[in-house]
Amino acid sequence: MMLLSQYAREDGTPQIVARDGTEAYEVKTGLSLYQLAQDCVDQGLPLRDRIATLGMNGAVDLDALYAAGRLLPPVTHPDPAHLHLTGTGLTHLGSASTRAEMHKKAAGDETDSMKMFRMGVEGGKPANGTAGVQPEWFYKGNGTVLAAPGAPLASPEFAEDGGEEPEIAGIYLIASDGTPVRIGWALANEFSDHVMERRNYLYLAHSKLRPAAIGPELLVGDLPESIEGTSRIRRGGEVIFEKPFLSGEANMSHSFANLEHHHFKYDVFRQPGDLHVHMFGTATLSFASGVTTQDGDVFEIEAAPFGLPLRNPLSFRPLGAPEPRTEVRAL
């Protein structure tokens, strides 16, 4: 397996960094990872082989670059409107209990979330290459809301909450013939407004229109069947929340192939040259443990296969004055 990341050169352009072990090295290229991936797709070359052919420059200190705020998302698009952030929910064993608790019904009456979860357990891992049951799906935004590792996750002024969701994301480039090509996998913080969602499950779409972060490093290669990570929140010098999270297909009610199919079956998501960051869900939330986040809290998500942890501070102003109306101007 190889880990890839990007940092901003002095002129702001991305420099690709690769590592197979503990040492990280600059890849000998002026291309961004997006451009290099495009080139590999066009030539039919595996990304790892192409990087080996290009060779390496000197070693780099990723921790120092992280501390200096120079790490970028592992892949970006030159036109942020062509990078799509999306995700699926109720995909992990145990995820339904958290959601069902947020949307309780009368005793003995199963929630819609639990019904969706059971559908996934029964039909989310089909055999013989067939399509299984479709999952819950949501849209988060385009590349303008993708936060770099270390950058703030900013809640809008009308937000009622800002909470982390530790997830695995697949990163995809659409080839010239419309075929989705997976570049790799990354840690993701699928940041959401859980207070808003709890008011009514039909507010889920609103609650997801928030920033997200991925990285710092992208895993090229096969994803382990079971991933064990840790999600924590730091407030000042204190850890106020820490809990393990599980991911990987061994801990999921859907296969990745099924989740990918139900996203890319839509023509609109197979436009050549587009990038997709698709997040695959979680069963671990600090919100479910009664944590109320505050401005300045730092989210930290780590899992061994993905190298450096993903850290992002929260930028959040508690709801106060009535929400100002956005005025529309007529031509």
C-alpha cells in the first residue's frame, strides 16, 4: 500500500508526497495528484507504477508541514464546482441505533431509519455481481466546502450544532468514457448538524450541507476488511471525548461495490473529468454520547492504515439572533 498527500508549494501549487513506510518523499513531478491521476487513466497505467517511474526527490517532514498549515486535501480539482462531496448513511452495523434514538416513535413502532438499516443488512451485500438494495444517500456540496487538514470546519451562522462523523471516503475520477475510477481511500470528517437533524428526519438534507475534510493522506491499494480507528475531541489541553470507531466491509451492512454502484448509476455523476469524494458512513458520534461542541474544539480522527490523523478545529457561533433572510435580486 502507498500513502499519497499534497502540500502547498511557496506559489500555492500542489506538490505530491508519497510514502510506503515511515519516510515521506516528494514525487518528481510538477503535476497535482488530480493531473497525475488523469494522465494515468488516459494511458491505462496504475498510479503506483507511474509514481515509481517518476521517482522521488528529498524527504519531507509531513508533521512540520501540517503544523505550518501547508497540507492540502490529498486531491483537489482546479475547478471546485467539478468536485462533488456526497455520502451514504445507515451503512454500518450499529449505526441504526444512534439514528433511531434521534427519531423515536411510539414503543414497538419501528423508525424509518431502522427499516432502512434492516434493508441494508438483508440486501446490501449481494452476490454474483448484482445490484443490492440502495442505501440512504445525501449531498454535501462541491469543492468549495472541502476543508484542508488543519483548516477550520466552519458552521454557518444559522447552524444549531457542529458535530464530527469519522468515516472512510472513496476518491474517484471520472474517465473520458464516463467510467468511475477509484484513486484511493481517505479518512473523512463528514461534519453535520445533528441538532437540526434530530428535529425531524426530513431535515437530514439540510443538516448535511456543511463542510467536510479528508486526508491528510490517501491510501492507494486495497482497503482492509476491518478498520479500527479512534475519534476524539480536544478542548484546550484536554480530551473531552474519545471513542473507537469501526469501518471496513466486515463492519458494514453494505458492500463498497453496492454503495459505489448506487452513486455512480446516475449519469450526472459520470461526467468526464469530475472528481467525487463519497463518504461511506459511521456508527460513532460524540453527539450520541451527549457532547455539545464549542467553538475552538479540535476534531481528531485516526486509523492506522491512513497514516497521519485528520485534525480540524471547529469554527462555530451558537445560534442567537433570528436567522437573517437571504434576499434574491430580480433582473
